[in-house]
Amino acid sequence: MSRCGLKSSVLGVSMLISCLSANVMANDYQAYDLETFLRDFHNDPKLVMDKLPPKTESLDAAALSNPFAFSKENKTIVEAKDSVRRRFCSEVDGSKVCLDNPQGRAAALANDLAENLADNGTKLIRSLQEIEAKNLLNARVSTQPWSDDYWAIAKGILGARYADPANKVNTIDWKEALGYIEENPSSNYVESNKANFLSPSEKYDLLVGDKNMTLTQAMWAEGKHYYDANGSVEPWMGICHGWSPAAFMLPRPRNAVKTVTPDGTELLFYPADMKALGSLLWAKNDTPSKFIGGRCNKKNPKKDANGRILDQECFDNNPMSWHLGIVNQIGVSDRSFVMDATYDYEVWNQPVVGYQYRYFNVNTFDTAQTSQDATVALSDYQSDKFKTYRSPKAKSVVGVEMRVYYSVETQPRPRMEDNERYDAVTTATYRYDLEMDENGKLLGGEWYSNAHPDFMWTPEKDAKARSAADRYATGTWTWGNAVPARWQEVAPYASKAGIPLAKVVEDLLKQANKQ
């Protein structure tokens, strides 16, 4: 389970993605008054440190998520975050390191090294000068992560009939949502040749010949667990922790596909159905992952007089680790990663699309495109609010303003095709500085806001999400026929755990990209 934005019941308008070309990105700073921010920061750092970073949406607000605000002190949110985070384990220097055993990370410590995130870890670009020489002050991934719903547990996860035009039950009440399903059984849709209006899990159950509708039952059972325990299901609970890696680990389903069930019923899978199944597959599987950063479960971590967080567990990614991590993973390795930036209720697990940044002089606030033109000797930085925390080896500092582009969730719709223009991309702007030694080597840095990325993670480049039953799903699915009998036999075993067969999902995606 993860914190995800609640979707609006209003479908909204057609989605148009903003172009993220280098030329467009280079002109995007005009909406952000850096000089005013820095002056406010030096006048009242405690106030500014607690402000949220500037954000913009690339789409009409009505077409985006309409998340419920919630208290950051909500215990269930902390528990939900922990349940997701403890799944991340990686091998570092021959040892297994997991997020449920956090360490301090105010400096670039062992669990906060950019080489442990980026695919080019052993060949990490480490100097600002080399980054500039390779024209990496802005970059975006060549294959954009696709947007998808977060499939709220309160709506039945993949049991929600988003494509049903007769479904007028606009609710986030689990029991009410289930009531509509019970009053309108899936068999009625099949008998009236309206199976295409069924939910993603219902279509899956029909496809694999599961008369018990095991996957659909598992979807509603998850909400029942919370409903029975609390009398309600939190609206922010969903599977965006599965969508976020699936969005770049699985191909985009560009076209709807026609299938046939074992009893001969024709069934249409929309791109949204296939995205949903892919998101669920990745939500329910633990795959080898790479990550840097950690977690902080303290409601009110201690701060100094300037508003800087003192507790190392709550300092999150060091600015140097963040900077080198995003530049190397997006700019060099050309592969997305997921950032956890829980500074407001709109962001938790989001796949990163791209970035752009510029430097600023910490004394004059003047901006520059090279670090050399903006670097200031620490001995000349008289108004440094963080001098107590600087590395003993630090001799100079340079300011950075970075704008990050990341995919966000969208409403599922019964479209026959899907492409990048239907994605939703949001931006956030982070300000920080980087410390360097006498030779220009990066040592660390300081955030100018407490609201910044918490941790960064990505599945291993070639990782595959698999159910335990997939190993027994032998045979090949010949398109135009029903799935193999062996697949039909083993699918319910995976469905009991709320997992679709990876072979079914991946074959659907392959076919969606052939047409």
C-alpha cells in the first residue's frame, strides 16, 4: 500500500503534455523568482526552510489527481510508508542493505551514495566541470514513464469499473463502491455483450477462465480488511508504489487489444486495463532494487535556530547525493528512477522524467551556467546559515536551483490508444548548495528547504516482476486463442495473493505494441 493522490470523480479535459525539450526547459525559470527567495531566506531562514518548493502542473487541474489532504502525523501513513520502504533491499559492497535498517545521512554516508543508485555507478560523473562539459545541465529520459491511476483501495483497486458508463456511483466509500458491483454482477455484462465495461481484474479473471473471479475477490478483500478494522478505508491508499516502477520498467500499451476467453467470449483490453495489471504486478512483487537515502518517522524532528533539521535520520538525501544521482541516472544512464518527496500530500512515489538546473552565487544571488562563474570561497560567505555543519575540508560553495519533472497519476479512461500526450507531468523546484574542497571535489551540501527528496530508488535495470505461479505457467500463448490451459490452471493461485501472472500481462503489452 502507498500514499497516492485520490482521483477526482470528474473526468476532466483531454490531457496535453508539455514539451520537455532542452530549449523549452532552458526558459522555464522565469516563473520562479530566485532572488526574492534567497533574500527571504537570509532574512528569515526558519520561515523559508519550512515552505513548500514551487510547483507547476503541465495539465489542466481538472484532468489531474485531486488528492485528499491528510495530516502528516497520521499513524497509518507512517505505517504505509514503512510497509513499502522495508521491501527495498540491495547489495552494497557484498552486504545486504535494507531501508528498514536506516542510518544517519546528513553527510554523504554509506547509504546515501549516488553510485548505489545510478546504473553507471562504477563510472559515475562526479565533477561539476565534467557535467558541464557533457552538456548535462538539463536532460530527460528518452522513454517517458507513462501515467496511470493509483487504483484506490477504497474503490476496489483493479475491481473498479472505470469504463462502465452506467456506473454513477462517485464515491470513496469502500462499502458503497462494493454495493454497485454486487448489484450488477459481471455475468450480466457478459450475457449482454458488455464485457468491455468490466473492471481490469474482472477482465483478467475472464481471460484466464477463472470462474471464481479470484483476482477480483482479492481486490475487494483488501479494502474489507481495512473497513472491518476501522469502519472506513483511507482514500489515499492505493498502488502508486507499483505504478511508479511499472511506468518505466514495462512498455507503454499503445493500443487496445482484442482477446478471447476460454469459453469464446470476445474481450477488449484498453491501455488503461493493461497499465492497471502492470501496476498491480509491480506493487505485489519484491524485486532487486537500488536506493539511496532512508526514512524518518519522527513527527517533529529537532531544528536549529535557522530551521535546519538536526536529526541525521531526518535530513534525507544529501544535496550532493541528490545532484549526482539525478544527473547520472537521468542524464547519463537515460533511465528513470522513483523519488520519494513527501513534502505535501501530492507526492510520494513519482517516476522522474527529467531535470534542468542553473547555478547561483550565494553572496550576490546572480545566476550562471557554469559553476566557476558562481563559486564563492567559504571565507567570503559571511551570511552562511549552515557554517556550523560544513565539512572541515570545504573551501568553496556554489548554489544550485534545480527544476525536476516527474510523472503523476491520471484518471483511467476507455481509450483505444495511449501515447505521451495523455501523460501528466508536474515540476518542483529545489534550491541547495554544494560544498567543494580546494581541488573542486564535491564533499556535500545543504538544502535551502526542509521539503526536498526523501529517498531515491529504482529496480535493477533488468529486474522482472514475477508471481510465484509464473514458473508453472508453461506453454506459449498463441494470439487469437485462449491462454494456454496450464496458465488457466495456475492463475488462481497467483490471484489469491492479489497478483496477475506476469506472462499474461507481458503478452498483452507485447500485442498492444504490435498494432
